Amino acid sequence: MIYLASDHAGYQLKEAIKKHLSERSFVVEDCGAFTYDENDDYPDFIIPAAQKVGENPEGNKAIILGGSGQGEAIAANKVRGVRAAVYYGGPLDLVKLSRSHNNANMLSLGAKFLTLEEAKEVVKLWLETGFDGGRHERRIEKIKTFEQGS
């Protein structure tokens, strides 16, 4: 399952990504925003998407969007089991490493900095990149252990 969520700044790009993923037979659930409202607040949509990922952190993924993607990732990372990475441009290796080394289960995109074509490329790469495991698994386990104690 791929969950989507955005505030007003990411709304148009979220809608386009939703259509793109659905056309490629991905199972997608939209957690909002459902209409454009320049006064909405990203936690209202991002946290519910993060909670859904947190219910099955190894199986579920989410793509969340905001102006920079920064606040959205901060909110998402408050939910146990979530590992949200931010991308708003730069080397695509950042996207690969978020999955291969950090096993990120949420991708937070900065909609003000990406075109639709760039976002499609990033989403495709992120969804196709697997987790390397090995020494990286040990690090993820340390994060999980900390989460259990907090």
C-alpha cells in the first residue's frame, strides 16, 4: 500500500502523482488534503498517513508533499516505525540511499522545488530501490530499540 498526503503547497503535485501511480496499477490511498485550501495545516494530513505506515512499517510506504517537504518529514518522523526522508532536488543518489541504507518508508517531497517529471522520476526510483540490509540493518534495529524505549 502506498499512502499519499499533502498540504495546500503539495496538493497539485500529490494529485498528479496519485494519478500517475494509479495508472501504473499501484494501490494508493489518499489521506488528504482532498481540496485546495491555502489555510490548511500539514500535520492534519501527514500524521494520519504516517500512522498508517507505522501500523506496518516494513510493508507500507507513503509519499508526502509540502512546500519544502521539511515540516512534513518532521511531523511524520514523530510516529513510531516511520523513517521519512526528504527530497527537493539534488543528486538522485540521495533518493537511492534513503531506501538502500536507511530503509525509508516515507518520502517527503518539496513540491515548490520539483517539476512533475522530476517528481515522477524520484518516486519511481524510490519505489524500485530496495533495502541493502547488512550493516544497515543493525542501524535500523538500534532506531527501533530506541523507539520501543521512548
